[in-house]
Amino acid sequence: MDELVIEQDAGAVARAAGAVVASVLREAVSERGEASIVLAGGSTPKAMYAWLASGEAGVVPWERVQVYFGDERCVGPEHADSNYRMASESLLSKVPARVCRIPGELGASRAASMYADLLPQVPPGEAMFDVVLLGMGADGHTASLFPGHDFAGDAGKLVTTAEAPAGFAVKDRVSLTLGALGASRLVLAMITGADKAGTLSRVRKERAAGRAVLPMAMVRPGGVRFVVDRGAAGE
């Protein structure tokens, strides 16, 4: 079942989501000796990463955490549009986590194939990750799964190639599939801004009705925790 948490503003969303992430990672390490997280790109996750790096969330056993990425643009790791670069500058360069990045600079097809081989191998139906972080665009896309993506073609895959619509800085992308994004003990979507209120409302209605059209509405039908600000909530 979905959960909706409404915070005052984007800063409060970053802190609330960060506190959840820290708690989940600590619990996983306590139970199994290790934890895993899938990072998202975007401004709201960036603020959360910086908050986690500040230590305000308390001690997180980062040396026991394996980090993955939900998607990447086909650029090098030092490129301004790289999700890896953003996460590295805001968090990963400051903590001793193990990092598995998507080698987008190799091109979408090759990067997708290589990344798929690096993902956790688990029996069907079991969780691959402890927490997957997601954002959402005003068009309803999440990770690099945009409206019109060939979801049927992703059947049986963990990683896919994707193309961003006109207007996005980098067209060629690599993304985890819906199946991989949903294979987590917790899927946490952070959404901020009044420009996304209409889309979020539509996503929630589609999910409640079981008739998903927008990519964000398709993720893990069994339940996503949405942490949003008042603007995105339409308040």
C-alpha cells in the first residue's frame, strides 16, 4: 500500500527522506551485516545526500553499504550532467561506501549490459536492494523511464536503455527497469514543487485504480512511500 508523507518544503523533504534512509541502512546492517541503496539524480536527492553527509542523521555504517544507481546519462563520470558526479560530490566522496556506477561513457547498450552483470543476484521474488530512491519529472517519468518507453520490451531485464524526449540535455540513458526498481524492501519517492502537483495527483489516482499509464504510477504497485512538499501535494 502506498504511503504519502507531506512536508513543509523541499528542505524538510530532504531531511525526512534522509532520516528514513539512515534508519533503513542501519537496520539492514544490524540484521544482515550489509545494506544496499539505489541512488537517484535530481535536486531534491542532492539536498538529501548533502544532509546525510553532514552527519545530522547520526552514525550510518557506510563501510557496509553498497551503492547503486537507478539511472545514468551516457556521459563520463566527470561530466556536469552525470548522476554519479552529483552523488559523489554531495555524498559518496565523504563516506566509505562501496560504489557500483553505471559506465554511461561506454554508450547505452554496452553500459546497460555491464551494469546488469554487476547487480545483486537473488532468487525471483526476493528483494535486490534495501532502499530505492526515486524522483519524478513533471511528465511523470522516473529514473530514465519516460512516457512512451517500451516497457514490454523490458520483460525479463534488470537494466534497459532509454531515450529522453526533446528538451533534455542528454538523450541517451541507461536505467533500471520497473522490475528492478520495485525489487526493494522500500521504494522512496521524493517529489517537490507545485509544478508537479497535477502529475502527482494523476499518478496517485492511476495507482489507486490499478490502471497505471505514467511511469511513476507503474513502479512497485504493492507500495511506494511518497515524501513530498506542500507544493507537490497541491496544498
